[in-house]
Amino acid sequence: MLEVIGADCAGHELFVMVGLGRRAQWYRNLMAGGAVEIAIGSERFRPVYRELALTEAAAVLGEYERRNRLLTPIVRALLSRLIGWRYDGTPTARQRLVSERPILAFRPAS
């Protein structure tokens, strides 16, 4: 199970952070053989994916934090524990975080 941290409705993309990093089993499986299926509620589809560039990933994460202002302290504390350094939400920290924990975009295959 993954948390969708954003969406681009025009591009039909969902954004997901690789919270446990590139060593996460699901990420390694994805890199080895592609995604088989994404299920959101009752909707299911075979996706294609891409890794966001650092600037785009930082913007997606920043927007996630803005939309979830009340949860931001909890999210930052959790991310800090996952990454092993204090994530404070500054632009520099956000860039560092998305370089260590990439954000992927998934969309339905054509």
C-alpha cells in the first residue's frame, strides 16, 4: 500500500514517494519488471511510470505539504525518522529528500 501524494488530472498521473528509498522491495520489483496493476478503490489499471526530475519532485512534495498543513509536523517527523536526518521542509531539505527518496508518477498505459 502506498500513499498518493499528488495528482496531475490533465496528465492522468498519480504521484507516489518512495518513502523507504530505492532499496524498497516494491521499488526494486518495479525497476526489474514494471508495474503490473494499480488499484485505487474499485478502479484498477495497468500503469506506466516515470521518475520525476528533482525540481518537479520537490514541487510535488511542497504542494503536498501545503495541502496538508495541519499534518505537516507529523509528516516531517515521520520523514525525518525514515531518512535519518531532520527534514524541516526548507527548499534545500526538500531537494535533498527527493534526491534520496524519489517520487514516481503513474498513469494508465495506453
